[in-house]
Amino acid sequence: MYLAQKKQEKLTTPASASQRLSLFKSRKDAFQKGDREDAVVVVDPVSSGAKLAYDATRRGYKVVAVYTPSAPAKVLSMPMPACCKGLTFDKVLYYRESAEELAKEILELPYHIVAIQVGCESGVEYYDKLLDIMPGYPGNSFDLSECRRDKYLMGERVRQTGLRAVKQLEVKHWDASTLAYLEEDLGVLPDDTTGPWCVLKPTRSAGSDGVYIAKCLREAEEAFGRIFGAADVFGEVNQSVLVQEFLKGTEYVVDSVSVEGDHKCVAIWEYEKGPRNGASFVYHAMRLYQSEDGSREEKMVDYMHNCLTALGVKNGPSHGELMWLDGEDAPCLIEVGSRPHGGEGTYVEINEKVLGFSQISAMLDSFDKPYRWRRLPKRPHRFAGGVMEYHMISSQEGILAGLPRLDEVTQMRSFDLIEQKVEIGGQLEKTTDFLTTPGAIMLAHDDGRVVEEDCAAIRRMEDDGTFYKIDDPHAMLKIASPNLKTL
């Protein structure tokens, strides 16, 4: 159970064997190690970045945390994965005045810095600036850095290289030209919601933060008013709004790790999102994806890796969301983050059980055990059964007094682990985005139907109000958390 089918396949990569050997030799020999201890720098080690830092310590590395101005208190206060709660850093630095100042601080540390990694979306642009002035640490094309963070520039860059890209307009003022674009280019109607729809979102930020579906011009203007000038999840004020065509199809995410422009897919997930609690896009579930013949995966991976190349991604992790378009039977980029898949790293353990590796392990292997990275396939092999990350959704709010039906969940045939973001005695909010989800439940079984049945059963518990026990919001009842198998 949970093991990928082992296949003896000849793996090919764009770089020759001699080029790869030279690459990794030069990295190892580029530093005068002396008697200093090896260390890894992680820029914004939150969410999956915390798991990255934790696993680096397990491999014997010292870990230096760098926090950037885009990592506000709300993100930093998010619970770490359970296995990371005892994580301490050997040094904590803050990105204050300039990349040059930070680089100087890093180079003066009493460690042999073997790698600099990014842990969260909030650190992407600062990570780019830092590596641009630190020769010897492989990064990405700095001249395309803004295209990897600004979603409008991202889409236009992809379009310029001849790849299918979403129709879009960056809007800073709601005026006649905006209305003309919506009506003439996207076909959105004034009040009739039966016509083509559109999507509005911040040009920056991450996840489903500030994303709205508008079914008519009136709804589009209302959504613009909610987004423009508001602070995003990282505390930055939205200076513009992206208006895009509504892509009809199935949404997937392609997680990859790159080394010197050689991209390898480490997981493909199929998203299930939908409206909840007044929000248009709430994560319901994420399924580890494979088709019968592998043809869709091959096309998605080729397309996404071409997008990475277009955006100047050469090294490190990427988290690329795309839509498989119903009318075109082809992929179209939604957006890509040059950082690891988020979600507090809840997917890592199940990824490694099923596939034998994860994005986090591949990131570490790229500098710690490069022979393992070279052995990775271009995309995952087939695996048995079904795998799902079930996203918990609450329609209730108040002090969480208990999870009365949790024992039923832990006894389900596909139950693997649970990651609680809201502890007993904590504040439960109505779920509208990834910051307000109560947690995630990992499900896996040799029979995919069992996974789907268990998923449906848990959702019924949440929907009928029996999964969460809510106390008086003013009574801060503290109860010990259940003894669960966690990350």
C-alpha cells in the first residue's frame, strides 16, 4: 500500500551527464569549508518553508531563518506543521534596509552556507534580490523577477513566448475603458448573469486571497471595490486589480523543482474549489492526479515547464496552477509561484509515502544528495489507489470546544493523518480562504472509491454542524487536544 509502481526506465534530461557532473562538482568545490558547520538559509520559513527548515535540520544542517517585510504577523502566527513545533533556528535575520546589508550579515555568519532557499510566496522577490548579489548561489533570472510575482506581467510574458495565456487587463481605475474591455473582449453583460463571466483578483498575493467570480458588470465593479486598496494576505495594499477571462475546465497544480534550467515535476494535484461562506474560491479538496494513459499529465508538465522557462525559473521550487480547458482540450496557465507548494506542508508526508519523494525532499536533494535529484523521473510514475488532502471547512464560528466526531474520522479506512490549524480552545472562523481553514485531513487507500466515500462522509459531518462543537464565544474553554497521528 502507498507505494508507487517501480519501473525500470531510462531517464533523460536536457543536460548531458558530463554537464551535470561538472555542475555539481563546481558547487561542492566553490567554497572553502574549513571547520565551519554546514548551514542552509531559508527565506520566510513559514508554511511549507517551516517543513523545509525542519527537514534540513534532520539532515544535519544548521538553519538560518530570514524574515522579510512581506511576512506579516498574521502569516507568521499561523500554526507550524505538528512535526515542526519544536523547530528552532540557529540564527534569525531580518531583511531591513537592503539586500546588500543582508548578504553581508549572511556571509559573516560562522557557518558554511551550502544553499539559500525560499520558503513562502512572501519571500520570493526578496530571495531574488538576495541571490542576484550573491554569486555562487544558483537563483533565477533576475531581469524576470517581477514577472514571477506580478500576475499581470506573468501572463503577458507567457503570451509573448507563444504559449496559451489567459485574456486579461490590469485595472487601476474603474472607468469606461474597463467596461469596454469587459463587454467587448470578455463578453460580460451589464446585469444578465447567464453570459460569460470574469475573474477579478489582486495582481500579487497568493492562494485564493481576494479572488472573486463576477457574473455581470455590476458584480465586477463590486468586486473591484473590495480588492482595490485592500491589504492582501501578506499585508501589502492592492494597487491594481487583474480582470481575467473565466476559464472553464478542471484546475490542476504542477509542483516542480528545477536545477540549472532542468525542470522535474514532483507531483500533480487536481483541485476541487467552490463557493463557501460568501467567498468564491474555497479549497474543498486536492487529489493526487493520474490519468489512465498519462497523456494529460505529459501535456500539462510540458506546458508548465515551458512556462517556467519563459519566466526565467532555473533553480528551486515552483507551484504552477493551470486550467485544463474544456473547449480546447489543452492547458492554460492561471499562475505560478516560484516557491514550494504551501498549505503548511500537510502534503509532504503522504507524497513521500506514495511516490517515494516530495517537493521538499527534492529541494534538499538538489544540493545535499544531487545523485538522488538526478534520478528523479521527469514526472511521477503511476501509483496505486487514491490520495487526497481534504480541506476542512467550517460554516460556524466561535471558540472551538471539541471535535465530537473525530474518532469516527480516525477510524475510516483511508484516514492517514490530520493537521489541526485551530486547537481546542482556539478561535474557529468561517472558512473563506486558506488562512481560515481549520486544518487538513490526509486520506489514502489502495481503492480510490474508499477515499471518495470517506471524503463525502466527513463533508456531511461538517455540513450538518456535528463535526465542530462551538462554545460561548466569550468563554475561553481550554481542553487538551486529541491524541492524534499528526505530521
